[in-house]
Amino acid sequence: MADGMDIEVEAEASDLVAVPQGKDALAVFTAPFGVDTHPIDAILTPVRAAVEGFEPDVSTASGRKRIASMARRVASAKTALEAVGKELADEQKEIPKRIDATRRYIKTQLDTWRDEVRAPLTEWEACEKDRVAAHEAAIAYITSLGAGLAECTADDLRARLTRIETITVGPAAEEYEPEYVAAKHASLSAVQNALPVREKYETDQAELAKLRAEAAERAERDREEQIKREAVEAERQAAAQREAALVRAKEDAEARAVAAAAAAKAEMERKIQQDEDARITREENRDHRAAINRAAMNALIAAGLGEASAKGAITAIAKGDIPHVTILY
């Protein structure tokens, strides 16, 4: 295959340049540069003439092939001349710098002309790439409308359904029309199938939420009624406790009054008894003292005192008027 490529390159290159050989090649590749020229320009002129005379046409497949072929021919001319220069450089070690400079010059010139020839095709290919990418992005967007539906609300699904239904597949779809149609059909079917399921789910959730709200409301009413009942019961118990406390206070007061009355009565009876006992004791003492006094007085009378003197002496002794003299009772 390498030999075949060499033959093809030589055949294409011979259409545009006459590749110098031997001494002619050495003279051309080792010649010094002029101000803005080089002896190789005489060999490259036919290439430039072919480039300038070439009329590119990207509107047809054959025109695009001709552009690619022309660019290859220019590249082949470059390859052929570079090969000669490389061989000379290998053979003529003493002048490698000149040869390499010529090679770079050839490469720069022919690359520029190649790119110039291929520019319409390159531009067309870039436009084609953008066109394909735009179609692929549009198809991907249509496909995305039918994806990720599990997280969508019913409103989201209806909005997607509207967007899908408004998509029109026409001549602008170009060769991608089948892909557009398939993507639209798939997304439309997916959303249409998902919408009633989601609507039922949301309806069920709304009903559950309503039932939960009603249950919560009933529970709140029951709680408030229970609080009221407990408050009433608490008040009733408090009233009963207050009433019982009043009864106990009354009973305690009555008991204290009875106890106080009983104590007062007992104290009065004790005092009466005490007074009576004291009176009896006084009477007994008085009688006892009187008996002792009469006995002492009778003894004084018996001793020779008159009755009045004896009575006066006993009275004076009893009162303590006679020093150092007492009556033992």
C-alpha cells in the first residue's frame, strides 16, 4: 500500500508541478532567497495558477468531491517537493539550513494554498456540523419532554403536552424528519399516558388531605370539648372541696365551741368545787383553830386568868402580837 500511495502522489503531483531532479533540484533547493521571492517560485507558479483557476462548488456532492480532490493535489505537490528536499538535505549535509528553509517555505506556501482551496469545503463542513448539531439538540429536547415524568405535577404534564402538540414537523426537519416524528410521538404518548395517572394520584392525595384535615378538625373539637369537660369537672370538684372545707370548718368550729364550752363548764365546776373545798377547809380550819384556841383559853383560865384575860391573851397570840409565843394548830 505504501508503493501505491507513492505512485498516486507522483501522478497527482505531476499534474501541478514538475519536480526537479539531480543538479536542478540541488540548485533550486540551495538557492538563496531574494527579497520576497525564491527560485522555487518558478516551480510553484503552476500550482498557484491551478488554485486561482479552480472554481469551488459546495452545493453538490460532486462539487465537494472536486474541492477535496484539488486540496489533495496541492498537498501531493507539497509532499513530492518536500520529499526531494528531504533527500537533498540527507545527501548534502553541508547545506541543510538552506534546504530546510526551502522546505519550510514550500510547506508554508502549499499549506496556505491548500487551505485556500479547501476553505469553501471547510466552511461547508462547519455549517453542516452546526446543522446536524442543531437537529440533534432539537430532537433531544423533544425527547426530554417525555422523560422524567415521575416528578412532574399534573400542571407540568399538561404544559408539556401543550408544548409537544405545538411542535410541527415539516420541511425544516430535512433528512431528520423521521427522527423528529418518532421523538414527538414517543414523548406525546408518554405524557398522555402519565397525565391521567398523575391526575388520579393528585385527586387521591387531595381527598386524603381533606380527610386528614377533617380528622384533625374533629380531633381538635374533641380536644377542646374534653378540655371544657375537664374544666367543668375540675370546677365541680373544686366547689365540692370548697363546700367540704366549709363543712369541715363549721364542724371544727362547732367542735371547738363544744370543747370550749365543756372546758369552761369543767373549769367552772372545778372552781366551784375548789371554792367549796376551800370553804370547807376554811370552816374546818376555823373550827379546828377555834377548838385549839378554846382549849388554850380554858388552860389559861384553869391557870388562874380570868375568862376575858385568857380570851384576850389567846387572841393576841393568834394575831402574833406576843413575841416568841405561838399556838400549834
